[in-house]
Amino acid sequence: MKGAIVYYSKTGSTEMIAKRFAEKTGFTSFKLEDRSSKTQPPMFATIFGFGAPLKEPLPDLKSCDTVVLMTPIWAWHPSAQMNTLLKKADLKDKKLFLVGVGAGDSNEKAMNRFSRSVEKKGGKIIGSVTYKGLQLKQGLKEVEQRLLESGEDLAEKISKLSR
Ligand SMILES: Cc1cc2nc3c(=O)[nH]c(=O)nc-3n(C[C@H](O)[C@H](O)[C@H](O)COP(=O)(O)O)c2cc1C
């Protein structure tokens, strides 16, 4: 299978999981990049399901059959940056594995919202999982080991699906 991981990360924890995953699987890795340099997450757009401006070009996923989509969770929603990808990318008939990264243990509401948006685009969801990212006042270094293990766990999950 030809695979890619597309992720957004504001404070680096999602990125650390994504990078480890890509190292382990050889999936091509694409980071969604903000067009603006605002430091605060775009919460209004996130909560209302709108997008946030991203640098172009967006990832070219034409040749990938399996795509992992990974986003931080903000206020029980996937990020506005991920919404932009979902609005613009052609995901029809692709196998999609959804990953949410949040401070909480369970993010069912956010993951249901994420799944519904992906299904609207005609993508076929093959699985989903959530991992713990940064909590308030935590530094990346403190949780590095756990994030790397999450990347490895994700790689294991995806490779099991293709066996
Ligand atoms: C404004 C804001 C809202 C958040 N809301 C949630 C939430 O609803 N559920 C959750 O589990 N984590 C929430 N978090 C925590 C982030 O999802 C978590 O820190 C995430 O790992 C950040 O990813 P990143 O380091 O890749 O940017 C929130 C963080 C911020 C800044």
C-alpha cells in the first residue's frame, strides 16, 4: 500500500507522534502549515467547523491509497486547519485512518465530528484512535517518550491493517 500521513500541529506534540510514525512505516509525511503567523488557535472557526487559511499547495494525495489524518483536538472539535484539508482534498475512495491528539483521555465527541466530516467527502474510514498530547503548562521534553511510543503504537496499528 502507498501511504501518507497528513497532520497539523501547533505546539509540536502531534508532530512528534507523526514523525515517529513516518520513520517506522515509511509513509510520506505532510505537515499542514498556517498561512498566518497568529499564535492563538482559530477557535471560532474550529468550533463552527470552518477552515483556517493554509499555505498552498496542499498535499498531493493522488497516488496514496491509505492516508492517516492527524489533528490536535480543540474544544471537542478537530482543528480548523484539518477542516480546510477536508474541504479541499479529494479523499473519495481513499482508506482513511483518523487520529485525534488531545489533553484528555477520551475524545469521543471530537472523533465523531471528525468521522462525519470525512464520510461526507466520500472517504472510507478504516480506523481511528486518540493519543494524549500536551496538557496545559507541559513542555514537549517532559512527554517526549510517551509521544514517541504513541507514534510507534500507531505504526503497529496501521501495519496490522495491511497484513
Ligand atoms: C484552546 C485549546 C482547546 C483545547 N481543547 C481540548 C479538548 O477539547 N480536548 C482535549 O483533549 N484537549 C484539548 N486541548 C489540548 C490540545 O488538544 C493538546 O494540547 C494537543 O495535544 C495539542 O497538539 P499540538 O501540540 O500538536 O499542537 C486544547 C488546547 C487548546 C490550546
